[in-house]
Amino acid sequence: MSYNAKNYTEQGGEKTVIGGTLEIKEGASVTGLTSTAAPASETALGGVKAAAKEVTDTVPVKIGEDGILYVPAYPVVPEIPTAANQVASIATDATGLVTDFNALLAKLKAAGLMVADE
């Protein structure tokens, strides 16, 4: 009876052939390989190791032919306008308070923080 092993080292030890599965356990190391793993392709897994996707992860990542990860640019957030200062009211009656309040509304509308009257 003869047996052909899938994994073997050729005579002299210069070459080891893996015809089965090579399993490298957590904490083990492999020497002699390049430090950069090949990027993933449609037909082969690549060398990117990352945590599993969370519910809050929303930006898809793509890997370029140069082996670098790329994400879409985030949209530019416009600067929030500021309204002109409205001094503290010193009104002593309802009419004065209405005047001060209307001045505040006018400043908010002028700054674009509130829709103007139709």
C-alpha cells in the first residue's frame, strides 16, 4: 500500500509543498514574506483585516490597485450663519416687548436662520 501526502517537504528541506490547508493559529508568525499582503480581488481574499461592520458604519471602503483603502469624501458642511446681536430687552410694557421681539425676528430672518414672511 502506498500513500501520497498532500503536504510534504522535499528531500534536503529546501522546499515544502502544501497541497492541503495551511492553518496559522492566532499568535503565530510567518517569516520571510513581504510585510504587505496582496489586496483583495474578486477571486482572491486580500490582506485587509478589520473589525466587523457595526450598525453605525455607513461609509463603504474600496481598495485601489495600489493597495490603499479609499472612502468617499464626506460632504462639506456649510457654515452656519449668525444673526446680528439683539440686546437684552429693557421693555417695561407689552408694546416695548413686542417691538424688541419683532427686532429679534427681523435679525433671524436677515441672517437666513428663519424663513421670511410671505
